[in-house]
Amino acid sequence: MSDRAEMRGPATRRRRTTTSGGGAAAAKHANGNKCQGAGDKPPRRPATVKANEGASNSGKSNGEMGASEQKHPPDSPKKQKTVVEDFNERLSCHVLQESLLSSASGYSNYRGILNWCVVMLVLSNARLFLENIIKYGILVDPIQVVSLFLKDPYSWPSACLIIVSNVFILAALYTERRLAVGTISEMTGSILHSINLTSMLIFPAATVLIVTSMTPVGGVLSLGIYTVLFLKLYSYQDTNRWCREIRQAKAKRLTRSYSYTYYFVFAPTLCYQLNFPRSPRIRIRFLLRRLFEMLFIMQLLVGLIQQWMVPTIQNSMKPFQEMDFSRMVERLLKLAVPNHLIWLIFFYWFFHSSMNFVAELLQFGDREFYKDWWNSESVTYFWSNWNIPVHKWCLRHFYKPMLRKGVNKLLAQTAVFLMSAFFHEYLVSIPLKMFRLWAFMGMMTQVPLAWFVGRFLNGNYGNAAVWISLIIGQPVAVLMYVHDYYVIHHGGTT
């Protein structure tokens, strides 16, 4: 080994032993010596790098601290910004902003207030219900309700009326079949349908008025079924007439109908069409849940009516007879709470539990029986969304045909309310065997109320007006009918 090699060897070994504490700095030092040996000057390094290299020889922890100081030096702009923000936060604590309850704030999360309202409502109703039980005792009697339907076990006029309704269904079906094959003319078919539909309204009404053994509950049930059948059969003949007009106009071939007449009779809809949307299968769990809700809620409704509404109505008769205005208002407001609660429960029972049960059983696909009527900001929005089957029928078979004939829009809407008022009075006055037109006038007052709310109120104010009309309007009609019924049947004995 030459002298030059001997001199280079120990130097290299010494350089490796002295750089064991900081690998990166030693590599840079070695490369620097190499470059210097090649005749180039080593690059000038900042003082911070030298300080870091010096600190790297003191251990691993000191090396990490040196690296952090290199990344964020004491006088870096980021740290200066943090200091400035800290002083600004100390000096100012106010910004330009609106209160949360102001409409300009844009705040909309009132979930806590809504929960508070629910809790207060539950507590208030619980107090009233406990007060009722303490004052009157337990008045719930399921046997009494069953006896209303079994009052005359040898006659059962309600059941007989329901059985006879099949005659009108078969008459409509036979007429449509004759029209389909061209055996009778369109004019003859229209006359036959008119006679059949008119008889569906007159026959049950006359039966309810004549038969003295029929209870008001049985009368309401019978007339309700006939009214539903009337609307269904009207839609049935109207839709088939449209199909014949399309066929005569040489349109495309119509799809064969898989929706039979009796399927349509039991389906939860009032509007007929050739092919209804069908669900793929029957969900047994869903069906059983709806059945349990139907049975449970029915018992709950009967119990609330017996325990809560009946005593309140009975105590309201004396103020109405004496025309004590202050007591009348007090009775009205006291009746408004249970009446509205029962109406809400009935809505869920009928439009959600019962109609979904029937739809699931028949695999009927269209389950839109109601929309968000609770968010109604106008009266017309409420009547268009709380009962979708009736709304669709009115829109399809009554309102739009009037518009196509050139009738004014406002006049057509008034005609829809007029027809609805007629059926409301039909379902109440005839079973009670008295005509006071309270239901008719209550529906017709919706027309000016809808105009007023739509013109002067909107948003939350309109929604509050709709709720007030629902909470106060129904008890007024209930008290009017009960008062008149009480005076007619029991006025002479008091």
C-alpha cells in the first residue's frame, strides 16, 4: 500500500467514526470534501444550518428540536399572524350579526323548541285527562260500542245496505260491457249510468231515514260506503268513456286491463285506470304492523271519545241552552283539545294504518294517501294534500273538466267546495235525521277563509291560520249538531 493510500485510509475511517451521531450532516460534509478535492469551492451555508449541524451532535432529541426550529423560526410570519389574531381576539368581541329569533338571521333549527311544545302538550293533556278521570271515573266501555252495531240482531239494516250495494256495482259493470261491444249507444249508456249513480245516493238515504232501528253510527257507516262507491263508479264510467273516445280517434292500441272491477272496488283509491301500479310482493311484517295499529288505535279512539269527549259535550248543553256566551266559549275551548287530538289520531288510523293495510293486502303500489298538510301555509294547500284520493278524484273528474269547458278557475274551485260541502252534510244530517246545514256552511266558509289567508297571510302566519281553523272549526260544528240533536230528542225531559 502506497503512502498516499495509507494517508487516505485512516482519514476515511476517522470521518466515518465522527459522523455516527448525525448521518445527513456527515454525508453533506463528505460530499463537500469531495467537491473541494475536485477543485470546486464548497457552497456557503446559512448560519441556521450550521447551528443545526452543531446541535445534531448533542443527540437525537436535540436534533429533532433543531429541525423544528428550522421549519418554524421564532420570527416566522405564521407565528406573527397568530400573535396578531390573539391580540385582536382580546381587543374585540363583537361582530355584525342578527338575533337567532329574527327572520333576517336565517336560523331555522328550532328542534328544541318543537320538543318543548310536544312535552308541554303531553303534560297539559295528561293533566286534563287525569282531571277527567278524577271527576267522572272510568267511563270506557267496549261492550257499549259493540252494542251499537248489534242493537237489532234480527234486522241489521247497515249490513243489508252494504250487501245491496253489489247491485249497483253489477249494474255499472253490465252497462260498460254493453257499451264496449256497441250493443247500446253512448246516450243510452249515459242515461243508465246517471240513473244508477243517482239511485246510489237516494236509496241508502231513504233507508236510513225510514228504518227507525238504525243507529246514527250505522247510518254514517252505510252512507259513507255508498258515497265511496258513488265516487268509484263515477270514475269507472268516466275513464271507460275516455278509452272509447281514444279508440274511436284511432289512437294507439290500449293496454289490456288487469285491474278487474271488484279489485277497483276494494282498492284504496277513487280513480279508476286500466292498469294500477302493483307492488312486487306482500310484506308480512309490514302488514302485521298496520293490523296491530288498526286494532290498537281503534280501541284508543273509542276510549278517548267515551272518557273525554262525551262528558265535555254533555256539560256544554246547559250553557248553550241558556245562551251564556262566556261559558259557551269556555266549553268550546275545552272541547277543542280532545276533539283535535282524536281527529289527528283518526287521520293516522285511516290514511296511514288502514289504507296501507288494504294496499299491502291487494299489492296496490300507489301509497301516496296524504302529503305534508301540516306545513300548509294556505287553506287550499291543506284541502289539496290531507286527503289525496278525494283530491285526485275532484281534480280529475270535476275540476279539470270544468276548466276544459271554459269555466273560470275561481268558480271551478268554489264548485269543488260546494260539492264537498254537500257530501259532508249528506253524511251527517241524514244519519242524525235532522237538517241544520252546519257542515255545509262550515265547508263553504272555507272559500272566503282561503281567499283571506292567501291574500293577507303567508309563511308561518298562514300556517297558524290553518291550524286555528282546524282546532276551532271542528268543535263548533260538533257542538252545534250535538246541541240540536239533544234538544230534539231530550229537550222535553229536562
